[in-house]
Amino acid sequence: MDRNTVATLQGALGYAQSIIDTAREPMLVLDGTLHIRTASRAFYGVFGVSREDTEGQFIYDLGNGQWNIPALRILLEGVIKEGKDVRDFEVTHDFPQLGRHVMLINARKIWTEENDSLLVLLAIEDVTERKRIHEELVRSNEDLQRFAYVAAHDLRSPLNTALNLSQLLAGRTEEKLDEQEREIMRNSLASLGRLKALVDDILTFSEMGDAPQQRSLISLD
């Protein structure tokens, strides 16, 4: 590798280092052979590795092979060979010291004027906690829907019976009641009708969770 190429590579590497050290998420800069040229401060802090044990390492050998992840291999091969940018590629892996973590991987080539000074910027976002909270919310919503279905289903039958009997009673006694009593009966039937509508709405809500989600594109032109 001649001096101009070395200078170009060092310049690109220095530029990349200045960027990644300002980022909160862990980042790596890899060369064309997938050896680590540098890493962000966040990477060292999150994954508990030192600079001495990281820089110059083949990424799949880093941390006793903890980054030797098949999905990551496929991702990086696409970046190196085809120049594909990778956005929010989800990887779930059991790390020896950290345990099971879910990460979003973003990767792209770093542009330089010299094609032979290839560098790859790899950004890692740990979304383990976010995924846990999301899954808990999903479970809570499912529990709520199940409870709503059971409660509404159990209420609907006696409510319909009460409404039907009240309507029957109102029809048979309408001429025997005075105006005040008829007003009470009308209010009672109206209240039962609103309660029936509410129970029907709860049943509809509880059944929506099992319906397949349909998405469609909407033109904003």
C-alpha cells in the first residue's frame, strides 16, 4: 500500500473517529477485511472490552467469538461485496457477559475519494429494554382484550333478557301507567339500550385484536 493510499485511509479513519466518539450508541469502523480499525467510546463501555483487545481484531474473533453471528456475517458480506447500506437489521444474540440482547444493526461504507481505502461504519443500537417493554405492553393489551371479551360475553345474555322483558312489560302496562310511571319506564329502557350498545362495543374491541392487520398505501399528492 503506497503512501497516498495510507494517508487517505488514515484521513478517513480520523474523520470516522471524530464522528463516532460523539455518538451514544456503540460503533465500529472496519476495514475491507473486516478487521476493527477503531471503535467508539460507547462500544467499549457497553460491551466491556478494552481498546487494546479490540483494535486490529477480526470482528468474528472479538470477545472470544461473541460477534461470530451468522446473521451479522451475511449483513457485512453484503456491505463489502455489493455496497449495500443496512438499516435497522435486528439481531438477537446471547452474549457471555451481557446475556441475551436484541440489537439493531446499521452499516454502510464510508465514502472516500480512493476506492481502495474501504472502510465500513457499523452502528449498534441495543433495543433489548425497548423490546421488553413492547412485549409487556402487547401482553397487557392481550390480557385486557381477553378480560373485556369474557366480561362482555357474560353480561350480554342477562342484559338482553332484562331488556326484552322490560320491553314486554312496557308494552303490556303502558295504558295502565300514569305519565310519570311511563317516563320512568322509558328512561329504564333507554338506559338498558345504552348498556347493551356499550357491551356490544366492548365485544367488538376485544375481537379486533384477533383480526388480521390490513395496511394500505395512501397517496399524499
